[in-house]
Amino acid sequence: MNKLEQEASNWMKERYKDMKLQEYQEKAAEFAIYPKTHVITYPALGLAGEAGEVANKVKKFIRDGADRESFEVKKMEIAAEIGDVLWYCAALANDLGFELSALAAANLNKLQGRKDRGKISGDGDNR
């Protein structure tokens, strides 16, 4: 990462360091520019595509390896893709009428219940 990219990254971290999920979701909605005839479908497909990009970058990291400097670059590229995944999650949650913070809390509650029952491992939604 060059000096300018590092400065930009530090500025963004400082500007948004205390951002809450609800605040992010509201701000992200300003960029939801897609046909209203395709609510739900558009962000769901975008989410799948961006998740694939995260997986592809991780796959290439495994394949190619990296020295310390290129590891930091690759890590930031993956982080940028995770940001895109987050945007599509926010857009999809908006289209479905959910708040990301409520979904996050419900997910943690589900995971805690699985942990309490010794069911973190395995598969299936109802374990």
C-alpha cells in the first residue's frame, strides 16, 4: 500500500470508527440505485456476486501465497470486497424491511443457543 492509500485508509477509519450498523444501513440506502421492480432480487444477486469475489480473492491468496507487503495489499482487497458484501446485505435488509442491527442480534442469539446446546458444529438451520 502506498503512502496516499495508507493516508486515505487511516482517514476513513477515523471518520467512521464509531459507526453503528443502523447508521451504516441508512447511509448505504442513499446508494441503492436499482430498478424498484427488482427490489430483493437485485441486492440478493449482487450479494451472491460479491461473496464470490471475496471467495475468489481468498482462493488466489491460497494459490499464490504472499510476502508480508503483498499480504497487506491482498488483505485490503479482501476487506474492500467484504465492504461490498455488507452494502448488499444492507440493501437486501432494507428491501425486506429489516434493520441490520436486529438481524445481527438475532444471529448472535441463534449462535449462542447452538453453543449452549453443543450444536455449533454440524449443518442445518435447526440444530
